[in-house]
Amino acid sequence: MRLDVVTIFPEYLEPLNVSLVGKARARGQLQVGVHDLRNWTYDRHHTVDDTPYGGGPGMVMKTEPWGDALDEVLADGYEAGAHGPVLVVPTPSGRPFTQELAVELSERPWLVFTPARYEGIDRRVVDEYATRMPVYEVSIGDYVLAGGEAAVLVVTEAVARLLPGVLGNAESHRDDSFAPGTMANLLEGPVHTKPPVWRGRGIPEVLLSGHHGRIARWRRDEALRRTTAHRPDLIGRTAPAAFDKKDREMLSILGWAPDPEGERYGRFWRRVEDVEE
Ligand code: ADE
């Protein structure tokens, strides 16, 4: 996979040299190019922003540097043999970045990122490149960062670990929290390793039992416990068929019941105390 990032803060992307992504680069599984947007400015001050049409606070990133930068980065990539680019535009106004989208992006051969600062990039830039390639405007969460660079790091790490051979153990993705295709979308429960006792705290007996069936059941129950606590929305929208009898027992212990009323809205489960109000 090839990655290009155009930014006014190339040094912000230094973490791409480290750890999983850094190793994938060193092994040749990833080719990364980080490009300084200011290389495509031609005035003395290397201006990349201007005041917004229509007024309002803040500044807007200008069309010309982005257009010239993207044209050159794309041309150089094609020349180096890359193909099938997609533009990834981090923005708080984008669609939510999810594991499903990470999987989709990991199947593309070439990602070009355009992290913005200020109030964002003049809309015409995205509109222009959308005529040439798929564009993904993505938000990494419901908060506003000072710029898109941190989002590029987030997306890159989520995507890179899915590339064949990068994680070592292909099985590792299967149990990922949010892994698409799993029936119920549950958060992963707690994990433990040696020593068996630490500051007086032991390991749940069942994990030492060697009984695979009971261990799997315990893990499933812990996943249900954690998901109901931290992400009740994920439980609510899980189709009843995704839970077996033991799951239902656990859900009932945790205070959840089927919600025939909510089914029309895609809400299959409700907290029991929500009914009695
Ligand atoms: N830029 C600023 N905030 C962002 C967010 N939440 N996601 C992606 N890019 C951003």
C-alpha cells in the first residue's frame, strides 16, 4: 500500500516512522510520502490560507496550493507505479471512521490524505478531485481537533494493522472489538498475563482451568458486561438472533430485555429499568 500525506506540519507525521507503521514501512509493506503543502506556495510568506467568503471567524485553506500539491503527488505516485488512489479528507464534518471503513480502506492500494488546519479547505478542492477518484471525508470522533494530522495517524494505524502480514497473526483481527461480520458487535473483555498474583490480586479461576468451553463463555459474559456498561447503543441495535440462550441469561442478569416496541426503530433491547418509568 502507498500512503501520501500533504500537510503544513510534516513533523507531526513523525510517528509514522515508529512501531507497527514504521516496521511495515521498513519491510516494504507500506510506502509513505509526507509532503509539505508550503512547497506549493509561490509568495514570500508561503501563504496557504485566506479569509472566508461570506464572512465568519477563522481562515480557509486556499485552493491553489492544495490543487498543485495533489496534482504533483498524484502524478509522482502514478509514475512510481501506484494506481487506484483514494482521497481521505479528515474533517469533523465527515462520516464516522469505523472499523468497517478501516477494512474498506485497507483494501485500497493507495491512500492520499489531506489534513487541514484552520476552518478547513476551500470546498472546490474536494469537489474537483471527487471527479477523478473516490473521496472519503472522515471524522474520528465527535470532538474538534486543531487539525487533521492526528486523525491521519489514527486512520493510518487502524488501516496498517489490517494489511496482510503486518500484525503477524492474521487471527488477531477476528476478535477485534468492532470487527465487521461478527454477529454481535461486542467490546472485548479484560485480559490477564503472568504473574498469577500481583499485589494480592489473582487471575479469574476459570482462565486457569484449561476448560476452553468455560473460558469462551466467561469471555463472552465479560464482553456483554463491558458492552452494556460502556456502549449500551451497541447492545440495543443487535438483532436478537445474534445472542444465544446463555447470552440472554447474562443480558437479563445485567438488566436487559428484548424490546418488541423498539424493533421498528432498530432497537431490539432495552434496559429493564427504562420500562418501568
Ligand atoms: N479535524 C478536526 N477535528 C477532526 C475530527 N474529529 N476528525 C477528523 N478530522 C478532524
